[in-house]
Amino acid sequence: MVQHSDFDDPGVREVIVVGGGIAGLSAAIYLGRAQRDTLVIDSGHSMAKWEPVVENYLGFPRGVGGEELLKNGTFQAKRHDVRFVRDEITSVSAGKSVFALKGKEKRYRTRRLLLATGIFHRPPEIPGVKECLGHSMFFCKDCDGYRVRGKRIAIVGANNEAVEYALGMLHYSACVIVVTNGDRPRWDKRHARWLDEYEIPVARQPVRDVEHRKRKIRALEFAGEKSVKIDYLFTTRGDVFYNQLAKKLGAKLDSDGQIKVDQCMRTSVPRLYAAGCVTPANCQMIIAAGQGAAAAQAINRDLFEESLATHSLQHFRAAQIDKEKTVPEISRTNRKGRKK
Ligand SMILES: Cc1cc2nc3c(=O)[nH]c(=O)nc-3n(C[C@H](O)[C@H](O)[C@H](O)COP(=O)(O)OP(=O)(O)OC[C@H]3O[C@@H](n4cnc5c(N)ncnc54)[C@H](O)[C@@H]3O)c2cc1C
């Protein structure tokens, strides 16, 4: 079968996806099935790896491991001829019709570029907490609030967001405490009033240590020998957005550093797309996957329209006519529909 890629400069991909997490893999599956010559470049740090049991992804009523989703997604994309390389892209530039990417291992060129580089949730600066990540220490109420129903929950933070987090958590548990970890509270008067009104206690001392066993938190130990028994810890320290490549290309970012996109995941830079948590999406796996699919569809459509505008589809068709049967076989049938 004649392929699009037979007509391309072999040194230039049709599409490169930077980031092989949930958004990037979903895009890759769509692009592979659209027969686009696609390369996924991934440095291997998807946040999905932190989640042992994803309970809110459609189609897995008993949950699915984040690692398993990534493994299956990669397998699925490979089945559609998508290629993968382990590398970290450190720099990018845009030519008239091609992006040039420089990785730690190699250089790459592509006609369309999708950034699905994700974010990094900053864990709290509390000793012993990292081991509990994804098991009893979480970042996301929407992902994990349900699984901590009725438990003892601490929210680490000292700003308005931490207060709202604690208030939102009341839907899941009556036993919620805010822990400022020694920081001076920065919440405003309105939020302070809410803490009083809803009788949410605040611990202001620095956390000296976390008592945990088999990744399950048991208590926070404060300076001055006090401790509080809890089951789960949530934090609101904020996120680091992996937006450096978008910045380099001059794409518009919002005030948090998220890459601005339209409904089809197009950025403000022509031929550049972004999907997943690096955009202003609510950072959930199913949303990242949906955005990846939307980006892939826009890329496929834009490449198709370009092929009409530049007449490259005509070269493709000429090769089909030359090499393949292009008219279905027509044979005469009798009245009963049987071939004569
Ligand atoms: C502890 C924890 C628990 C979570 N639990 C849930 C849950 O239960 N349900 C849910 O819906 N969501 C959950 N999430 C959020 C979920 O992980 C994200 O929504 C999802 O992974 C976002 O997908 P993404 O593709 O945008 O980013 P990611 O999956 O993080 O993928 C980004 C990829 O880009 C790569 N990359 C970045 N920069 C470069 C570069 N310059 N060059 C090459 N590669 C690069 C990274 O290595 C990474 O593989 C959880 C997150 C955490 C941290």
C-alpha cells in the first residue's frame, strides 16, 4: 500500500509528540491510526507512574495501575506503527515549515509538533513523605477524595487554596485538619472566617517527621513532641509546568505558566499543539487522554488540508493510480444478485 510517508523527506517526520504520558500516548494512537508518520519522544517520567490504582478512568470498574495504562497505551500505539524513542528534548526552533528539536541523545525534525510534557506536582518539604506518594499522600482531591472517605485527613498549606481544599474535603470526611508546617498563614480574612465557621483545626508548628508503615501514614510529628494521628495527607504546594519548549517557540502561556490552547489544542504558534496537564486542563488522566485525541485529530486535519493546498495529495494519488488497483471490480449479476 502506498503510504503518506513514502513522499516525505525521510529526515523530517510528519508529527513528533514530545511526552509519552497519557496525553501523548492517546494522540499517538490516533495519529498512528490516521497513518501519520509519528514519533513519540519521551523522557520517562509520566506522573501516571505515581498512581498504583486509578479508580476514575472510564472502563476500569476495579481500577487500573497508572504504569499499566502507560504500558498498554504504548503497546497500542506501536501496533499502529508509531515509533518511540527515549530522549529528553532540551531545545527547539521553528523554521518556515519544519521544527528542529535537539535532544540529549539526538536531533529531530518534524512538520507538526505536539507538546504533551505534563507538569510536576511539588510534594511538601516534609521528611519521610515521598515514600507515601500515591499511597497515603496525594495532590488531587478529584482523583483521591473518594478513596479517603471517612478517614483522618491533613491538608498541608497556608494559603486560601489550602483552606478551600480543606472545606472541599468535608464532602468526604468530617475529620480534616490544616497543617501550615511552620509557615505563617497567608489566607485572607474571608478564608479565616470559614475555618472558624466550619470548625476546621489548624496546626501551625513545623512537621518534624511523618510516622508511616508500608507507605501508610499514621501520624505527623511536630517540633515540640506533639503529634497528630492522620491517615492521609494532601498538599497544595503548586505545580511546575514543563512549558520551556513552548516558551522557546513564543507560544502564549497563562499567568500560571500553562500553555494556552484553543478547543482543538492548537497553540498561538502555527503548527504547534499542546495537550494534557501542561495546558489549562483539569489535570486528570481521562481529560489528558481526551485532549491528546483532540490534538491528534486537529493535526491530522491540518496536514490533510495542507496536502490539498500544496497538491501533495495529488502526488500520493498519482502513485496509487500507478501502483494499485483503484477501481473496484465491476461484474454483471443476475436478478438474484449472483455473479454471472
Ligand atoms: C500521585 C499522583 C496520583 C494521581 N492519581 C490520579 C488518578 O487517580 N486519576 C487521574 O485521573 N489522575 C491522577 N493523577 C494525575 C495524572 O497522573 C495526570 O493527569 C496525567 O499523567 C497527565 O498526563 P500528561 O500526558 O499530561 O502528563 P504525564 O503523564 O506526566 O506525561 C508527560 C510526559 O512528558 C515527558 N516529558 C516532559 N518533558 C519532556 C521533554 N523535554 N522531552 C521528552 N519528554 C518529556 C515526561 O517524562 C512524561 O513521560 C495523579 C498524579 C499523581 C502525581
